[in-house]
Amino acid sequence: MLERLIVRLPNWLGDTVMAVPALRALREGLPGTRVLLAGPWAGLLAGEGLGDVVVVYPRAWSGRLATADTVRAFDAATALLLPNSLESALAAVYWGARRRIGFAVGARGVLLRDPVPLPAPRLHQIDEYLLLAARLGVAAGAAEPRLRAPAPDAAVRREARRLLEEAGAPEGRARVGVHVGAAYGSAKVWARERIVEFCARVASTGRTAVVLGAARDAALAAEVAAGSGAVSLAGRDRAELLPALLVELEALVCGDTGVAHLAAALGTPVAALFGPTDPRLTAPRGAAAVVRHAVPCAPCFYRTCPIEHPCMRGIDAEAVARALDGLRAGIA
């Protein structure tokens, strides 16, 4: 029997959410195994019962070096590496894991003791993680990530409601979130004039549009709010508060970002806008609809569009509103 297992989680929020089905398969298929989850977004999974030990593994190298000793002390002989990075394989060697399972990508293949060929053609990211988990003899279950929403009376839910009220989106009026940023790059971001158009449409239906984003998105969010009657929370929330904030929304409009995956996993309907990336590989599963504007150059996977951004600029407010209406009808 496998006594201990380290799972190196992905570095990104969306990828961490997409790993949840594989983690559930491991928990159900290896009931007697103690599991340590390590990754930058590991804290998101702390209350999900997917790991016995949860270690937030920082992105900064200085923090990782200190945290690596914590993982090493877990003394596991097997490590499942979900990222395709050389760093994750080197870390697993340091952790003392003799069996190191991961996709054989580039130079790190020589460091793996149980290499898995990368699928060709590539699969959806959820299915690739399930493929890695299957190496440990577990059967794939539901391939849709599901996360528990914070309870309505939890402190984070109360804080989220307070923040929304202070911003001008009190309870009693439906709120539709519009996330305007993307860590990947500007190519994933919806055009400003389209966001304004959509937020004004939301206001015309008696709902409140709530613009979300990181601190770097605050200027764009302020422009959108000024031109549409929306309210802005860009840069005012924090990672620990994000799940509570998302479940206070009636729906979310978002690019191909981690926030889209998190919202869908929590049960908040999502209209996911895809331009430079491929929804066959990373579309949210669950209460989500993909909205695209077909152009010959997509998917290009560029982080910055070298032309006029036709894929995202061509997505209009009407198409997004129809997608959300369809989701509401399906859920109802």
C-alpha cells in the first residue's frame, strides 16, 4: 500500500482548480494514503478534504527553498508532479521521493522515475491531470471540478457582502461580476468599449455590474465604472476573499483565467470569453458557457495581440448576455 504521497500542485489558480477531479480520484482510490498537497494555491483546497497536509508553496525562490524542507520532512517515497516544469522535478528529487511521476517534457524527463508521455493531440487540462493520477492505479471519477462555497454566515462571506455594499452593490439587487484582467497577458482581455457596453446593459435590467480585477486593473475598472454605472472592486479584494465574493454574484463574465474556473467550481454561472486560447484545452466545466468570435488567427496563444485584437474585440455584449440567459435557463 502507498503510505504517503506528495502532490505538487500547479502554479496557477485555474490549473489548481482543474486539478481537483484528479485529487478527488486519488483520495477515493487511495483511502489509506496520507497525501500532502503543495503549491501556490494549495490554501484554496484546505477545507476540501483532498489532502491530509496542505503546504502553500510560494512562487518566489527564496520562499520555495524554505518550504521545500517542510515537504521533505513528510518523508514520502512517491511524488505526483502536475506542473510540467524542470523545477518541480528537481524539487521532488530534493524531497527524497524515489518514484517521481509526471509528463516527460524536455530536459526534466531524465529526473522522472515514472515518466508519462505527453498526449498527442493534447487533452483538456483536467483530463491530462486525471491521466497522471491513473498512473497510481486510481479510476477517474467526475471530470468536473466542484468546490464548497463558504457558508452564508462565515466571516469571509460577511466581509464580502460588506465590501460589495461599500462599493455600491448592496444586497437586494442582483450583481453580475465582470472580471477585466488576465495574468497571462492583454490578449485575453475583453475590449474596454465592449465591457462598458455590457455593464451598461446590466444596469438597464435593474442589476448591478461589479467590475473585478487585480490592482493593476484598477485604472481600466475605473474607466468602465465611470462610463457604465458599474461599481469597481478591482484591487480591493484578496485571494482568501475571492471564493466568498464570487458566490455573492448572480453570474460572472470572465476571460480564460483562473477566476472563471474558480467561479464555475463554486457554482456561479460563468460566461467565459475565449480569444487567443483554445477552449478545447482549458474551458471551465460546469455552469459555464464559452463565448467566442471566430477569426482565422485564433487560437494563436499570443500573450499580446500584434494586430487589432479581432478575436476579443468581436465579442459583443449581446452575445455575452445571451450566453448568461442560457445558463440561467439551464440552471432554473
